[in-house]
Amino acid sequence: MTETVKSRIRCDIDFDKDGRQASYLRAPLSRNTSGWGTIEIPIISFKNGKGPTVLFTGGVHGDEYEGPIAISKLARTLDAKKIQGRVILMPAVNIPAVLNDTRLSPIDNRDINRCFPGNPRGTFSEMLAHFMDTVILPHVDVSVDLHTAGHSMESALSTNMHYVDDVKIREKTMQVAAAFGAPYNVVFWGVDEGATFTSSVERRGIVSVGTELGGWGRVNVEGVRIGERGLTNVLKQCGVMEGKPVTAQRDGAPATRHMMAKDQRGYVFAKQTATYEPCHLAGEVVKAGDLAGRLHFVEDVDRDPIELFYGASGVLWMAAGPGRVQRGDCVGVVMQDYDAKLAAT
Ligand code: CA
């Protein structure tokens, strides 16, 4: 077990101390011009007496902006005296990637969200993943990790969660996600999930909610608004903050619509490297058999485009991001209304 090996990352926050503490984790990074150099990762702890601990993380991927913005605002405005319990904020977990505006770390070219549970003697991303897993998570009861679709795709504004086997944790997770109050909450069975932060959180029996609050290289105005409201909503739901979550939606719906992305036919993949012309925006209703988009070969005058079709009916959760796509890239994900019976099969 790697857990017995101590992290090389220094943390001067005393998580048992009441009040606000704002500091930086100090992660060693030896380089040509600074053998004893470090990378400073912002961390803020708020505590008042006894109560649950809620962790908000952003910037796990460096090109996703809504989470870091919403969490940084909360870090500056939250009053420790007005909470009951503890709130740990990490607005830019993967700070080298955040400052580089890339999904992957510029230090080791890794996606930290594929490095969990990490390794204290591994690469920079593996070392940071191990720190999150072994030092931060043991304090935590509820984790909300704010993501967007980065430069990969464009998402319908949503929270998301895995279909956790433990019924009690699954129901609590669904309650926290509903309290966050995004237009959609998507239960999903992911791709390559064992090495994600979410999976580390779940292995420790902690409630884990993620978000997709926009994407495709820009700040989604509504995503920031939903994100900010969602953070305080979760604190209210957990009893850390007074008041009831506000979940009313712009379209008049009173609350989050629970969805699932289980049907693998809902994933649309590019068949060739080409210029992709999508037919729909995220959040649009689509039907199985509908044209999803066309792969254009503009370098070849006489070549017809390849048409891609949806394999499932529902609402488009993830829409295409970049115009140039490679063979095998995911260019659309359809979600369906949550069905507990179907989810259990
Ligand atoms: Ca992401």
C-alpha cells in the first residue's frame, strides 16, 4: 500500500483549527534553475465547531474555468463564523495545468484525473494525486469536484455521479447533487474511471459529486452562476450553512432533472479524422437515427462527407467541441431520464 509512504507535499493548514486559514501546499519540483523549487497550490480551510466536512475542488483539469472562479469567490467571501462544520476549498488543484490553460500537466504531460490513487514517489501528477487521496480525503464527508468539458466538448450544465453500489451512499449522493441545483444531474457509468479522483473519493466511502458546467475553451456565464449557487446550496444541504437550497431553473422547472448515461449507443464517435459539422447543441432533444453530424473532407473536392447518426434517443449531454476531430474521438453523448430499474440492471 502506498498509504504508508508519506507525501512529499507540505501542508501547513491545521484542519482541526477553527476559523479561516488560507495557505499554499508546497509541492517539490526540482528544475534546472531551482533544485529546491516548489509549486504552490492554493488551499483554504474554514471551520467552526463540530459538523460535516465539505470539500470543493476546481482546476483538476487546467482548461476548465467555472469551478476555479466559483470556488475562489467563495474562498474570499465565506465567513467561518457563519458555518457549522468545515469547508475545504481547493480552487486550482492542478495549478501547473491551470496556469498553462491545458487539460494535462505541463510538468509530466499527465492527466491527473487518470493518476489516482497516485504515488508519493511518482511523477508530479501522481505525487499530487496521492496527496489528495491520503492527506485531504480522510477529513472529508462530501466532495464536489467542479469540472467542465474543457477543450474536448461542450456540456449541458449538469452535476454528475457514478452509480455507486452502496444504496445509502448512492441516495445521499443523489440528494447532494439535487441540492446543487444544476439543470441536469447525470448518473453515469464512465470511461476509464478507476483512476479518477471520483473513484478515489468513492473508495473511501465519501459522497462524490462532479459537475460539467460548460466547456470548449471559454467561460460559460450560466455555468458560473449555477456553480456559485450550487456551492452554497450544497453547504445548506449538508447543514454547514443555514437555509434551504435554491434549485429553481430558468425554464420554470422547480428542480434538477435526473438523467443517466448508461446506454452505450448514446456515445457518438468520429469514424475518420475530419472537420466535424455537428447538428445540435448541448441540451437539445435528439432521436435514435437522427443525423448527429457530418465529417467533411475539405481537402478532397470530390469526397462526400460521412454522416454520423445517434444510436439512442434523449437529450444531448455532451456536444462536439473542436471543429477538427480525429478518428475515434467522442463527438456526442446522449443522456436519458433516470430510471432506477434500468439503472440497476
Ligand atoms: Ca473535466
